[in-house]
Amino acid sequence: MRYLRVVLAFLMMLNLSGAVLAQSSSEEGVEMEWIRYEVEDAAQLVDLRLTQTTKGYSGRGYAVGFTNDTGSATFPVAVEEDGIYEVAIGYRAPHGEKYAVFLLNDEAIGNVCLPASQSFSQAHAGKVFLNKGINLLTIEKGWGWYELDYIALRRAETIKLPMVSAEPINPNATPEARALLQFLTDNFGKRIIAGQQEYNGSLMRDTTYIKRITGKEPALLGLDLMDYSPSRVERGTKSQDIEAAIEWHKRGGIVAFTWHWNAPKGLEANGREWWSGFYTDATHFDVAAALADPESEDYQLILRDIDAIALQLKRLQDEGVPVLWRPLHEAEGGWFWWGAKGAEPCKELWKLLYHRLTEHHQLNNLIWVWNSISPEWYPGDEYVDIVSCDIYTQPLSYGPSAAEFERLLQLGERPKIVAMAENGGIPDPDAAQAYGAMWGWFMTWNGDILRDWNDSEHLKNVYNHPLVITLDELELRSIF
């Protein structure tokens, strides 16, 4: 298939009638023109069809069919020299915001956000490093339910990182939290911290696997407060993740916590099990209604749950453990109950969490990590220390996801450290450096994701790469 696609690309480049000059813009005083490649002239359409039903498209039509799992469009692109190029996508997304998978020469390099649009629009797809000659740019389904009009290309430069502050949003942050944020700031843009999410902190199966394969361990350990949720505890769950965090800290490692917050009540909806209670379709709990009435039972249950989690975070503060704290993750996806009612209730809940934990419980060991990429969902610079997103493209794909990196840099008014808070394939460090997308850290998900999305050779390369920080470095010098 790879050979066939290259041949098709070459044949198309002999007669690129679809490549047209489009709008131009200025970059460092030089007019850089977009070159547009119409979808009807793409080298290969798989399980897509061309139509002219909705007006406003460019060229002679547009492609539909991204409801098919195998739907894709491949464009041959010829450049005269090696370099970084900016890519844009002409599209329509009438069914809401969608994500497409973006591939360069058959390897996934990231996801492209296509904001909701009833008319044909253009979305920034990030930057790619193209080799002199023919390159293949491919759009695959991703979330699907969008329409593709064209891609456009122009010469660009690597991502330029702004200065970020090491001052935490909490003025009462502990010395350990300040030291950790300073360490992250000092390394941002220079090196990437290796992180691994563990399903069970008492077993440490994934970090053990990584050490067996690579000889190294991650500097950052990801854990979960899920089983400390009151609606799970009352059904018998137990966790040792707090103990695991304390032990990891004693070794010099960094600790991150997420919280798969089991809904306070209304579980087992739609035939789902109670332990799935963080999913939207597994609970009747309405976060918007609860927040609208502070005197209601549901609002008090939210406070009950936050207070229960505060007790666990207090144990870490008492031991001098700073935490990269990432609650309400992946909210904009809507598949978790805290994001099910839209951006405003989620932002309100985030602020409630911040004030309840920081002011009421005086938890000052937390570095607050926001985990959605859309500006509509962002709660504000005064509530966020670090911005992040979760990235799953395809197994064995190690692209730098530069488009997501750039979008996160643009959140808010004050630049923040940018982190990959969850991932499948680990970004290749050399590619990340070439693109200028040096994530503050990566955090590979556990179990089959770690093993099936990253082959052994890639793990060895990443964990022994000079651009990657692993636990052995932190054991030699304390950052706290």
C-alpha cells in the first residue's frame, strides 16, 4: 500500500491541477502564500465520495463519508527544500466540534481540531516537517462526521516558545510545590519528563515493565484518586495510591494525580455498573442542576466528595509531597459527567474545587493542571498553573502532535507550561525538538496502551534519550 500511494503521488504531481495559490499572509515581513490542494484532486480517496450538495466549497466539490472507519484522503505535496510547513484544512463540521487524524507519509503525527461550523471554514492543522520532493499528507476519520474540502500549505518556522512564569497561582504554595514548578519551568522547551500512569500503585506493573525493557524508570508517576470517591468507598473499594505516591516521592520522583470522580449518586444508569459512574451514560447526576442550587442535596454531595478527596491530598501535604493535580480531565469530550452539561458548569465546578481545596482545606501542595484544549472551556489564568491535553492517535505512531501543542500555548492571556497529560504513542524526542513541540512531560496510559502503542525499540530510544528526564536523574539530585 505504501508503494502504491507513493506511485499515485508521483503521477499526480505530474499534473497538479488542484494546487492553487490562495490567500497570503505576512510572516516576519515576507509574504508567504498558501498553496491549496483540492480534495477532488487528491491522489487517493478511500471510502469517501465527492459531492456538491452544500454550497460555499472551494474548487469543484468536497468529500463526505468520514462516518466510515476506513475513510481517508491522501494528498501528494511537493516541496523544493526540507523544512517546516504550516498546514490548514478546509472543512465543514455541521454536527459540532470534531477531531481528524493527521498523517505524514503514512505515520500519524497528531489530531486536528475542526471547530463546529455550518458553513465551510478553514482550521489550523499545525506544522509538519517535509522532506524535499514528494510527501503524502493524509486525513483519516478520527471522530468523523465532518466534510473535507481541501488542504493548504505554506512555509513556516518551528514553534517559538514564550517565557513562562514559575510563580504558582496559589500564593501560599508550599516550598516543595514551588520547587517542582521551578524545575518544570527550567526544563520546559529543553527536555521532556518521562511519565507513566499506573492502574494500581501497589503493583507498579507498568513501571516494572518499562524498567525491564529500557533499564530506566519514569521520572513522573501518574496515579488516580478514583477509588477514594465516596460512592465507590461505600461499595467496598480500597486504594493504596496515596502510599505509592509517598514512596515514589521518597525516591526523588514526581507525582501526578487525576480523579475519575465517581458521580455522588444516580449510578447504574442505562444498565451500566456502579464502577463506571464517572461516565456520562452511567449516571443520572446533573452537575449543572447541582451547582445551580447550593442548598440542594446534590450540591452538598459535591462538597462531601471534594472533602473526602481533600483528606487524601492532605496526607500528601503532610509528607511534603507536591502534586501535579489534574481533576475534571477531558471535560470537553462530554463523556464524563463533569463535562456533560457544557463548558460553563464545568468551569464553575473547577473554581469550586480550587477554592474548596485551597482556601477551606488549605491544601497548598497542588499544582493545578487544566486538561482541555478549547478556549471555550478554559476557566482562566488565575485558576491554572499548567495546560495540558490527552492525545491518542494510532498505535505505533510517535508524532510530536505539534498542532495540539500550539493550541495549548494560545490558551489564556499568560503563557503556561504545556503538557501531554495522557498519551498512547510516546512522541519521538527528536521530532518534538525539530518541530519545537517540547512537551513539559508525557504520561503514557497503562496496560495494553503502553505495550501495544509503543514497541520495545521505541521505548528504549525514548527512555535512554538525552532529551528525556528519567527517575535516575532525580534520584541523584533532589529537586525538592
